[in-house]
Amino acid sequence: MTTPASDLDVPFDTLFWIVLAVVLGLFIRKAVQRGGVRGVMFGSRVERLVGDVRGATRHGQSFTVSVHQLAGSDGHDAIGLELMARTAGGSQLMTVTLSREAAVQLAEHLRVAAMQ
């Protein structure tokens, strides 16, 4: 005796909501573990905001660079850069995680460029 196919089919909308619930559940779990949405974006817990620097406004677009101190997953601290671009139509956010050595090297490059 075979089971009719209609008894085994899961409606698409039910499957969609199940997958959405699983994805949201995983995101919320990571957000709680890492101290918020920024922690999820950086892949590490944000210890503190070190500071912000506003860039020049060009063509109606403003830029902000935020520097965060991160707790590295391997016990080594890391530095997180958050780059935010805002326009009248919306905003774009990008995060970059740097090791301490890379952050020192970036700071040196910025210092040299600012002195010239």
C-alpha cells in the first residue's frame, strides 16, 4: 500500500517559515554570544568603541570611520574598523577586522600620509 503524494508534501509556505525561523534563530544566538549585531558583523565580541572620525562630505554622501576594540576568539585582541557611508537614499556599512600588528601598520601609513 502506498501513501498518496499529497500526504507527504510539505506546503512551500510552511517550509519557507521553518527555514526563516532557523536562520533567525541562529543569527539571534550569535548576536547574544557576541554582544549584539556589531559583534556578529565583526565575528568577535566588541569590547569598546575607541572613537569615530568623520570624513569630508562629497556629493551628498557623508562618511564615518569608527574604531572598536574587539576580543579575539583566540584570546588575542583585535581591532575593528566600521566604515559607514550615508546618503539621502540610504546607508552602507562595511566592517574590517585587523590584528594588532595590522592596525599598527595602518596607523603608520595614515601618519605618513597625513605628514606629506
